[in-house]
Amino acid sequence: MSTDPAPSTAPPGDGLAGAIDDLPLVDHHVHGALAGDLDRREFEELITESDRPIPSWMTQFDSQVGFAILRHCAPVLGLAPHADPAAYLARRAELGAAEVNRRLLGASGIGHFLIETGYRGDEILDPAGMARVSGRPAEEVVRLEAVAEQVVAAGTDAAGFADRFAAALWERSRTARGLKTIVAYRHGLDFDPRPPAPAEVTEAAGRWLRAVESTGRIRVDDPVLLRHLIWTGVDRGLPLQFHIGYGDPDVDLHRGDPLLLRGLIELAEPSGVPLLLLHCYPFHRHAGYLAQVYPNVYFDVGLGVNYTGARSAAVVAESLELAPFAKILFSSDAWGPAELHHLGALLWRRAMTRVLGGFVADGEWSEARAVRVATMIGVENARRIYRLGDATCP
Amino acid sequence: MSTDPAPSTAPPGDGLAGAIDDLPLVDHHVHGALAGDLDRREFEELITESDRPIPSWMTQFDSQVGFAILRHCAPVLGLAPHADPAAYLARRAELGAAEVNRRLLGASGIGHFLIETGYRGDEILDPAGMARVSGRPAEEVVRLEAVAEQVVAAGTDAAGFADRFAAALWERSRTARGLKTIVAYRHGLDFDPRPPAPAEVTEAAGRWLRAVESTGRIRVDDPVLLRHLIWTGVDRGLPLQFHIGYGDPDVDLHRGDPLLLRGLIELAEPSGVPLLLLHCYPFHRHAGYLAQVYPNVYFDVGLGVNYTGARSAAVVAESLELAPFAKILFSSDAWGPAELHHLGALLWRRAMTRVLGGFVADGEWSEARAVRVATMIGVENARRIYRLGDATCP
Amino acid sequence: MSTDPAPSTAPPGDGLAGAIDDLPLVDHHVHGALAGDLDRREFEELITESDRPIPSWMTQFDSQVGFAILRHCAPVLGLAPHADPAAYLARRAELGAAEVNRRLLGASGIGHFLIETGYRGDEILDPAGMARVSGRPAEEVVRLEAVAEQVVAAGTDAAGFADRFAAALWERSRTARGLKTIVAYRHGLDFDPRPPAPAEVTEAAGRWLRAVESTGRIRVDDPVLLRHLIWTGVDRGLPLQFHIGYGDPDVDLHRGDPLLLRGLIELAEPSGVPLLLLHCYPFHRHAGYLAQVYPNVYFDVGLGVNYTGARSAAVVAESLELAPFAKILFSSDAWGPAELHHLGALLWRRAMTRVLGGFVADGEWSEARAVRVATMIGVENARRIYRLGDATCP
């Protein structure tokens, strides 16, 4: 019976936890950390997706992410776990933002940042700043809608918009690793998936320019233009990230189910461009289905990990159902307080250890396979998709 | 390092379970208990949301809620746990409904009932009766649609409907703690969120009155009128409950996703009126999202706890993800057999103990925080939202 | 207190696991096993619902179902658990498909197969072949759409289609136990639920025949015709299975929510025909709701068990919430490699043991009740619904 395999060579008992702790994660969708100090009101408003003021009768610390900060970030700042909010913020102020960032980013064990710069990018550390503070490579993901708005801010006519946008996108993404679209915020995922005709784009650009003129506000939300940005992004050929599911109330979550992208996924399939569905909560099982049946679809549960805190193991577990393990990634989607960057990695490691460790304890997986899957999801899939070993190519 | 907090002062090992058992819960959405005795057929038809006869080849006891009754209510009636249905119902008959109600309501540990009286209110104990049997305060929540139907039953013309409804609502809710709408049953949540114009209301009232005349049936289901009731309710200013999700087959659950309420939530936000999303199963994660991003949104998993029985801990766990803990409430939605009132409280306590105890055991939460969250959700949030410490105000 | 029940007479400690292992399951929706050998590429393409080639940078073994095969099927072929894919496939080839089928089907403990023959039925074992290999009864479930396409292939005019289809359906289902519709694949579940008028059917048949003539392809996807097939199926009176939820990318999953069937369920209710919702993932909680409130609705989590592997206990647990236990069934939906037939049964047994065993360990259910529920879901419900004790009736 020469085909019998050698006995399992799984690492010793705590091998899985140790291996997961040691992974140099690729955070494939993240934003910069804030360089400045924060008062309590500012801090609380940055640890929720709500854009409303915190009501006087509650504190945002009374939430899963709040408890997770007090539990897991407090020790990094030299406090005992489960600190009080006031003590935590006092200690944070005492250390200062630079030291807090250095500690939290350093202890996260992130090995590589892919930083999306399109959202309030002037308030946070840019990729170079993130690389400096963390000591790790930090490369860029370019937001399509931000480039389009910069083109209009710089001045264009309707007929020239498409060419100017293409030129700007190629220039802005010269050294980028990926692109990102927020069509979910600007319209919803229930858009006509076909590339619009050039005449439609010009006409829509004209409408937009007139609206900018009359309102003084530059914000692209016309579905024809949004589709044009996406298809230009597909032409650019870099991996393309989609905000999906949970986010701030600017999103109409009822129109945020990734199943709505089926038409686009099928039309984009021949291009070979990887489509990366971000966050996806509470539709992460839908994303797992798409990742099984379409070779060009990948997903993560990004933002859903931080904001579910002690429940994040359940969310991660639900992401490990239909999708082949080569199609799942890790991200934190952190923006602002470095607590979010730190927790994104820490909670993911704890969740993976608990979930995969459970599969091993139940006799369903070998430990060696569990280590390999964690390595694929945490590191290798992103390195392959974004070609992180390669030099960037213009 | 003077900012280091004192060591955690969590209560001893079983502190969490004991604290949760002792909570004087506010059941913020419940109906009366049946005063009379029930035969087996009647009992079985009251422990399901189906309004169909129980098929001859099954018993409704073979369900999660059935097993929970036989497990948890049997001891309250003096039987061993896991009684047989026949033995359980025989014992119930032997004790009589009054004694059964006294035992089950008393042992529930409910501290305060908010009783919605709009559904077959003449068949069950009214708030005064519930207060008498339970020995606890019982106040009222008024159903908007029932008031509108009473206005029509009492006689009105189309032009006078809006004024008469407003007057009746103010009068009926003089001492009420909240209002309730069942627009989910009567139309679905996919309605135009804007308040209708007075002329539209009059026109719709005319259509309704003609329909009442020709059919002899008084039932409001015109979306213009339903919107008018809701906006009049918002003007009334009391906390406003919405039936959401799972319920009897009169609801089209495909149109019952709370994400459909986004437009209304945003339009009602300036009023400051708390909007309370009830039950929400299987859309409770969607409700948790709304509760995070909108200050005026609250929710519970009410009815979903009783009917999932041994699985209710999973449902409760899923409700503890995105929402700040100040935005989650407890309710039983019990109607009829006092078993449902009893189980609503008991299963919630068991679920919270298991879920929060798990967070503590995993090292994610301190026990003190777990006790505080259970107290907020079980008691304090409802006391704050409904101002239960205050006298009622006309 | 003569009504006190006797003390619980649950079987000893491992009684539940043993009882579940011994159940002679009725697999009420399954397809034939492949009679021939498979190379690695072919094998990998049959253990996913994707119809695309496996990308070069991944293996389909790196998935829940892949790991489950290597864990649970390897020992049946004489290998250690957690075999390598190459070793597994080499051993499979060494044994040959006939021996592999004999081992895997035999060890599955399936007691009765209901085989749906409408999908590529010429490539796999037919019911007689399955009965021969497994040594267990194998009866047929007839796919409505396949019969309609055979009618057109055999030749008909538009006016004669309805009669010819009815005649063919009665003939084809003479000894069948049930019918099946794939309207979810061919249109989506968002169809007008009413039976179409005869003139509409003739007109739609005419459109279809002209399309067949011009394209040379026979595929029914006109919603009028699909509705006609379903209502003819209801008239035939056999239990009617619906593909629901997850499947290959031919399905638009966004239109696959079983809640969309509400209108049809209500219209079909007076017929008394059992409607069986298959798979339902990720909408299985929606199916559980329908099964609670409508007497004619049943469901399973079929395909969702195999493809979630180590996570299948979570999916099974979610299926045990709202539905009465008389309304839930077991199926594997296996097609092709006998690994899928084997795993469907094995993973279901493991999941039920874990989930129901948890209810018992938590003190929520008695062990005797757990055994009974497993027996209902695994065996008895299907025997009752499909009248498996009876002779088939023309």
C-alpha cells in the first residue's frame, strides 16, 4: 500500500496559535493613521461608522469595538486589560499620538500595508508616513472616484472628461498596487453592469459639470459616470476593490448586497482583473458564494472584524464556508486611530486561531492544513494577487 | 504610572449568571396573557406564528418552542423537566389558568410590562389585569392602526379623518408609554417614507371608507394612510415601535427587511423620536447596523428568542455585534399562554448568560462589563427611552 | 401528583451519536454517482459548484469540501485521514471507480435514495444502477423542465404543447416519488405565481418553438412556460421539490430567496401538495420561517452541508430554529463523485450529533427527544411525505 501517506506531521499543540501570531500579515485594504492627538469626543466619533454626534446618554466605548480597545490596546499602552475609558484616554494623551501610533502599529505585526488614499487623505498619514512609523512597506490603492473628482477640480469640459480621466488614472496609479471603487456609496450595487457608450459618458459628464457649477460641490454619483470609472479601472488592469456591505450611513445597505454584482462579474471575467469584495458584512456568505463560482472574485470580512469585537470569530467562521481558501484575504479597513489598525490584525489572529483551532480540535482539519490556510488568507493570497514580490509596473 | 487602573474588580465566578437572574427586566413589547383555560388544539395553535390548523401528522410541541415549554415551564407547574405534552397539559388544566398565569408570570422576574393592546385585546388580560396577576407595573403601548380603525368604526367622513385620528390618538395615548405600527403587516416596509400631503390623506380616507362600506370590513392597508399614521405618531412624540421581520404569514417577509426603513429613519431623525425595531429575525444583523449608524434607532430580538428555543443564544449573540449596547432592548412579544411570557424572560437570561459568559471566559470582556451590558439591555435602556421613572404625561 | 411524568429515560451517554450513526437515512434529493474513473482535473471540477476551469494558481482541494474528502473519505479507501490530494487520487485510481463507489455508497448508511434524473442523467448511474451498487432502494424524482424539453425534442406544435407535456409528465412519473423544478435557475423565484391561461401557454410555446428552430438549442426559460410546468406538477399531485439558493453560477442568487415563493405557496396550499425547498443556503433561515407558518412547506440544507464541510454543523444548527421538526429533511444533492454521496450523509450525522448533543449537554433537550428529532429529519419525515412504505401509484 505504497500510496498510504506518511503520518500527519502537524506542529505541536500550540503550533497553530504561534504560527498565526507570527504571520507578517498583508493588510490589503487600510487607510492611514492619524498623526495628531484626539480628545474624547473626537476619539469616540472615530470608533463608529456613524457620522452623527455621539448622543449625550451613551458612550461609544459601550460597544464591541470599544470593549476590544479597552481590552487589547490598553496593555500596549502599559495599562491593565479592561481599562476604563477615561484612564485609557488619559494614558493615550500622556504618551502622545506619535508614540501611540508607533506602539500600536508596531505591535500589530502587519508586514505590508496597501493603503487606500481616497478618503480624507489629507488628515491622515500617507503611505510614506505609514511606512516610516511602522517600519514596514506601505503601497497605494487609488480610489477611482477621487481621481475623477480631481480631474473635474482641475478643470475639464464634458467632451474631454473621459480622456482626461484615463490619463489621470494611469498617472495616479503608476506605482499603485490596486484600485478601489465606492459605487456602493455613490449609487448602490444595483447598476447596469455594461460599460456606457462614449456619448453617454460625455452627456453624463456635462450634467455633472453643470451640477458642480450650480452647487459648488464636486461629488460624482451619476451611475453612468460611476460605471465608466469602473470599466476604465478594469482597463487599467490592476486588482479592483469594491466597498461592499456595512459602512457609514451614506451607504444604502439594502442596495449593497454583493449578489447584485453578478452581471458585472461576468462581463469583467474575460479581462482577468481580480475583483476584491471588501467587508461584505452582513452579506459575507453571499460573497463566499461568488468567490466559489467565479474565478475572478475574492473577498474579505475587513471592517466587520473590528466592529464585532468579541463576536468577530463568528464572522470569520462564516467567511470560511463556500469560498476556496485561495480566494479569501485579510484587511483591517482601519482609518484614523491606530487602535483600529492594531485590532484589525489582533482580532483576526484571535478569530482564526479560535475557528481553525476548533476545526482541528473537532478532528475535521489537520493542524498543518490549518496553518497553511491561515498563511494563505493572511499573507500569500494578497502577495499573489497584488504581485507584491514584483516591482510596480507603470 | 498613576494612570494605571486598579485591578479588575469583577464579581466572583458565578456573579454574571446570578446578576442576570436577578434583573427586574422591562418587557418593552408584550401582550396580555389569556385568562381562560385551553384545550390541546387551542394551546398548540398559540405556540406558533402560523395561523393554519396544526396538521394531523404533526404536533407543534415538536419544535424549539415546544421543547422549551416542556423543559422550562414544566418545573414551574411542579413537573419534572422534559415532560410529555399530554402530562404537561393535564397538569396545566389541573392547576387552572389563573394559577398557571400566577406561577409563570411571577417566576419570570419581569419587573415592568409595556403592553401593546392592539391585537385581539378583548381576548387577553388588559394592562390592569396583567399588573394584578403579576404584581408588577403594566403600562400601555398603543397600536396606531387599531386607533385608526376605531375612528372609522365610530364614524367619520374622509375630510374629517385626519383630525379625528389625531384627536383619538392623543386621547388613547394619554397615559401610554409608546406607540406601535404594523405597517410591515399591512403593506411591507418598502413604502414612500415621506409624510403624505393632507389632500392625499383625505383622498385615501375616502377610498378606505368606500371599501369599508362595500365589504363591511374595517382594515387599514392603504400605504398613504399607513404613512399618515406613522407621521402622526412621530408628531405625538412617544417612542415608536415597528414590527420587523418574522411574524405570522400575514407578513410578506421579503418586504420586511429593516434596511427598507432607511429613508423614514433619516426623515424622522430631527424629531428625536426613538424608533424601536422589534424582533427583526432573520434580519437582526441589519437592525444592529441601523442602530449603530442612526442615533434614533433601537432594536430587540423579541419574538425570535422564544421561537428559537435552544438556539436562542445564537440569535442573541448575533444581536450583539454592531449596535452600541445602549441601543439594544429586551422584549418577549408574548401573546396568550403565559408560557410565552415566562420563556421570553428565561430564555433571554440563559442566552445572555451563555453569550456574555463566553466573552468573559475567552478573556474578551471583564465580568463587570458583562453585568453592566446585561443590565443596560434588560432594564436600563428601556427605562431611559420610555422614561419609566417619570409620571406619564398627556 | 399523579400527572408527574416518569423520570427521563434517555439512552446512555453516547446514545445520541450511536443512534444517529445507525439511522438508515432517506436521501430525498440526490443524483447518480459517476461510473467511470476521473483524472485530477475532472475530479476537482466536480467538487465545486463553479462551472469554470480551476485556475492554475489554486486547487479545489483547498476548500471545506476538499478538506472533508481528504479527512473522511480517505479512510474508506484505506488511507489515513488528512491524506494529500495526490495520494488520495492515486489510491482512488488504484481501486477503480466501481470499487470506490461500492465502498463510499455502502459506508454512507443511506437507506433509500430518491434520485433526480434530470441533470446530465446519461453521464451517471441511473436509479437501477444506484440500487445495484449500494444495495438499497433507489427511486426517481422527475425534473419538470427536462420533461418539457423532451416533449419539444420529440416534436410538437404550440397548440399541442400543453396536452403533450401533461401526457409525458404522467407517463414519466408513473413510478416516481416526486417532481422537481429548477425555475430558480431558469428564471429566478420572482415570478408571477398564478397559473397562466391556456392561451398564454400556447403563445409562449410558440415563442419557444421558434427560438428552438432559430438557435437549435432546446432550453425552457420562458416564465409563462415555467409557471405552467409548476402548476401542471401541482396537478400531478406528487411532492414537488424546488431548487433554492446556492448552486452553480447559472443561478442568479439575488433572485433565489425562498421568501419570493410566498404567493405560489399560498396559491398551492389548497392542493395539499408538499413543496420541498432544497438547500436554501444562505437563505435557510428564511426557509425555516416558511416551514413554520405554511403547512405545505418543507425544507433541507442539502448542498449546503457538503460544501461547508467543517462548518456544516453551524449551517445545520441554523436550520433548527423556526421550523417544526416534522418539516425538515435530509438530502445530499450529490452528483458525480461518490465522495459527495458519502460526505452528505457523514457530515449531516456529525453535524446533528454535535448540534443536538449540544442541546442535551446544555440541559435544553432530553436525549430521547434529540434521538427522535434526528430520526424524524433523517428518515421519518421523508418516508411520510413520499409515502415510501407504499407501492408507487400511477
